Amino acid sequence: MVQAPPAPPTPLRRLGGAGVVLLTLAAVVVAAAVHVTQGTSSIGALDLLRLPFGDADGEAARILLASRLPRLLAGVTVGVALGVAGALLQAVSRNPMASPDTLAVSAGAYLAIAAAAVFGLTLPPALSGLLALLGGLAAAALVMALAAGGRTGTTRLILAGSATALALHSLTNLLMILFEEETTGLFAWGSGSLVQSDLDAVAQMGPLILLVLAAAVLAGPRLDILALGDDTATVLGVNVGRLRLVLTLLAVLLAAAAVTVAGPVGFVGLCAPVIVRLLPGVHRHRTTLPLAGLVGVLVVLGSDIALRAVFGGQAGVDVPPGVVTSLFGAAVMVWLARRYRDAGPTRRPPIVRVAARSRAAFLIVVTACALLLAGAVFLGMLGGDTWILGGDLVNWLSGRTGRGLTFVLDQRYPRVLAAVLAGAALAAAGTAVQAVCRNPLAEPGMLGVTAGAGVGAISLLALTPLAGIWPMSAAAMAGALAASAAVYLLSWRGGLSSDRLVLIGVGMQSACTAVTVLIIVKADPWNTAMALTWLSGSTYGRVPVQLVPVALALVLVVPLIVWLRRDLDLLSLDEDTPRILGVPLEPVRLAALGGSVLLTATAVSAVGVIGFVGLIAPHAARALVGSGHTRVLPVAVLLGALLVSLADTLGRTVIAPAQVPAGLVTALLGTPYFVWLLWRSRARADG
């Protein structure tokens, strides 16, 4: 047989690694030239070209030096730092989805800087960078510990990073809600802003970034050896543990420097290394690291150029370019997830197994949960900025209270019922989602459903702030349906992989969050309290009619899940058993996910975005009564209602008359449980 001659090398392959670097550098120069011509003033490219031959003290020179050049240098600085940081983290963990965002480094650094703003501290860039480094380092250490350095599977790494980032963002949002004046402008900056008042931050962080880059490039040969595997690297004389520690510190330092300059610019550290790996002729880390920095610059500058080209020059001030990079990064994450096949321990995540409970034990648990929920409702009616007595509540029920107490309780009972119904709906939705995904670490929020519903609701609030209850529910439903349909269709690839579903869902969550930020800052960048309260989940100002959609959803969907309980039991086992026993997999999945979307959307329309309830309640229910959905569902519904009810009461009373949104309380309470769950499953996987 005559073999066909090999295909001729492509032009890029002929260039080699050095040629690709030079070509990328030329693209950066072109992007920088275009970037510096954009702005809010009428100064254009021709005006800038005349500067070397005209008046260097004119308006064009002043605008270039005071506004456009600092913005350009900030973009270059941030792009290099995040691109190299992402490449280092992916090389250290040998995980293509590791980045400063998925490891919660940016979220930790952002929280540290927001905390400094709350205390009125105006720190120079060097001290801000140190503070951001400490925050990012603490977050990265937690995530890497929970995910065993990222080597036990991509799904575990993403879930650990997403949960940690959610908790840190909840703390940051809490600070911004409680200290609105001190943190004015931080919401938009929290998505990455290149607006610079001077060159101080760039001048102080730039040399540090170059030094770290040089140190990383020097470690390139040892990174090449590490890519062969831990055992091989150890045999060849590489101290694997020390190398990982040092390079992780360097990556966090780079991410902290980027946050100091421009805030957390999302997903540049994920996109840049992925693009570099697609380039031919680039294999050695001494080439890939600086090339990732250059590609990071292209991503940042390209996003800023596209933003101002579409929305106008003023958008460069109002809208953070991190919104565009987050959308791009979400698309890259979805693409990676579609190519990804996980065969590691997270493919079959360990579930807390308990001995089969007797019917009497099950009834005792249900009764105890019901009594606790009744006590939580009673406490919720008593507590708030005005505490009342039990006798006053009895008098109100019989219509014998005065005008003042009647007004207080008439305002309070819709809030208490909203918390109970929303908690029950989210818990039921989480039960169905975990069965479909066969992953006890999944929940509606991590599949993009909650964020999609938030996009729909926030869009309507921005367009018509006085929208009625039913339009709000319809908008939330439309957003949730669009997000969930996109996740399901993108996850389908000759079948539905639960890991792929989770990873694409996290990507969709990031995209929806970026769109939400874009809507908020375009509507009113300086008045974010309303949007933050909504996105943090609050029962404030609820009226009885707002509870009707979520009550109807519970009446419709809970019986559906009960009807599917046997199929969900089989679906939770593996992919083959339900097929053998004749379970129609796709109709059951679609019905369960559709019901979850309906429950989540109506809960969001009633109380805003509340996380972790759909994760904690079903998992705690399984620990109490076993894994059968006949028993898990009622216990999970009661626990979800109990959790949100207590969170709402705590938020209304702990700093009264100020209030903490219930969603922030559930996130702060749920994070330790989630961390314990991840750590326990990590220990089982390692064992």
C-alpha cells in the first residue's frame, strides 16, 4: 500500500515558537494602537499622529497622558499578570480549567480590598497589593486543599472554586449593602475596570509583575518535567511539593497585582492559556508563559475595544471590560467542558451513606422537622426591628390588636411565608437536580438556572422598575428556561454526562452573572443597592400576591417529583441500570429539570437569588433518612423552608433596623457545610 505524503506544514507551524511569539506581539501592538484612539473625547487617530510634529502641550497630549495611556497600560499590566497566572495554575494542577477565577483568587483579593474600603482606609497600591495577595492566597489555599490541588478531577475543582467564590462574593456584597457610601463604585469595579486616575498603580505593580514573570520563565524547564507526572519528576530530581508551592504563590501574587490595578477582570487567566495551547509549535513553558501573558493582553484590550465600539466611548467608563472577558471566558469554559471526559473520582462522587431507616424513624424525623419549622415561623413573626410578644400574635390572629401592631404584623407575615415557600421550592428543585446529575454537590444555582432567572428579573426591573408580580415571575421564568435549555443542549453530546452538565452550568452561571452586571451598570452605575439586595435574596417589601406563583409551582411540581420518585432513585445510581429496567431516561430528565426550573424561577421572582439551599437541604435529608426519594423529598422540603426562614429572621434581627438579605445568610451558613462535604468526599477519594 502506498502511503499518502504527509500534509505540508501550515504557515504558523513553519514560524515555530519564536515566530508565533513575534506574531502575537505584533497583534498586541496593533490592538494597543487601536485602543489608544478610543475614548469619550473627539480626539482621534489623526490628532494623535500629529503629536510628534505639533504642540505637545495641547489638548490631545493632555488626554493621551491623563486618560488613554493610563488605561492602555492598565490593560497591558492586567493582561500579562492574569495570562501568566492562569498558565502557571493550569501547569501546577495539570487542569485546563484552573485559573484565578475558578480558584476564587480574584474573589478573595476583591473581598480584602472591599473590607479596607469599609474601614475608610485609603491605601497606596503597594499596600493594596499586599492586602489583595493575602486575601487571594487564603482563598486559593482553601480551594486547592479541597480539590487536592485540582488533580482529583475538574468537576471537584470547579465546584470547590465556585462555592468558595460565592461565599466570598456574598461577604463582599454584604459589606457593600451595609456600607453603601463607603463602597460607592465598588460594584462595577468588582467586575474589572481599566479606568485609572494616574499611573501610580501601574508603575508600582508593573515591575513586580515583570519580576514574577522572569522567575516563572526560569522555572519553565522544571514545569516541563512536572508535566510528565509527579513520579517521573521526582525521579528526575524535581522537588514536586516545593515547586508547586512556589509557583502557586507566584500565580496568586500576579492575580493580586491585577486586582490591585483594575479589580477582578474575569476569566482572562482561563482564556489566555487555552488559546496558547491551540497555537502550533508552542510546547515549552519558557515560551508558553510569556505567550500567555501576550494573549492575555489581547483578550483584555480586545474586550475593551469591542465594548467601546458597540456601546460608545462612555461605555468605557460606565461598563467594566471584565463583563466582556467574563462572557468570553464562559464560552471558553463551555467549549472545554464539551471536550472534557472525566474518569476520575468525581465521576462517581461519594455520597453520605446511612443505614436504612425504619418507618418509625422516618416519621420521627419528619415530625421533628415540621415542629422546628413551626417554631421558626413563630420566631419569624415575633422577631424583627420591632419585637412583639406571643400574646400580641394571638390577638392579631383574632383581629384584636391596635393599629401599630397590626401594621407591623401585616408587613411581616408575607416575608415569613415568602421565606418558607422559597426555601421549600429551592430544596425540591435541588433534590431533582442532584438526582439528574448523580452528583450531591450540584444545585440549581450551579446549573445556571438561578442566575438565568436573575437576568430575566433584573432586565425587567431595569426597564420597568414598577413592574407587577406576574410580569416579574414571567421574566424570571423566561430567563431560567433560556439558561437551562442552553445548558441542557450544550451538555448533550451523544448522551448526557453529569460532569459535563455541571461544568457547562457553572459556565452559564458566570455568563448570566456578567450580563446582570452589564444591565445594572448600564441602567444606573451609582445606584446598585436595589440590585444588590435582589441578587442577594431578600424578602423585604413582599406582599401576599407575590407568593402565588411559587405556591402554584410547589403544588404542580412536588407531586410530579413524587410520581417520578422511583425513576429518580434508579437515575441516581448510574447510566446503565435505569436503561436495563426500562426507565425512559431523557423524558424523566427533562421532566425533573423542567420542574426544577419552574420552582427555581418562581422562588427567584418571590425573594431574589438565594444560593446553597438546593445543595444543603437534599444532602442533609439523605443523611437523616437515606437515599430513597420517597423519604428524601419531604424532609428536604421541610429543611429548605426551615433554613431560609431562620436565615430571614436572623437577617432581620441581628443588626436591626438595618437588614442582611436572607441569601447572604444562607451563603455564609451553607459554605462551611459545603466545605465539610467536599473535604469528606476528598478524604474518601484519597482513601
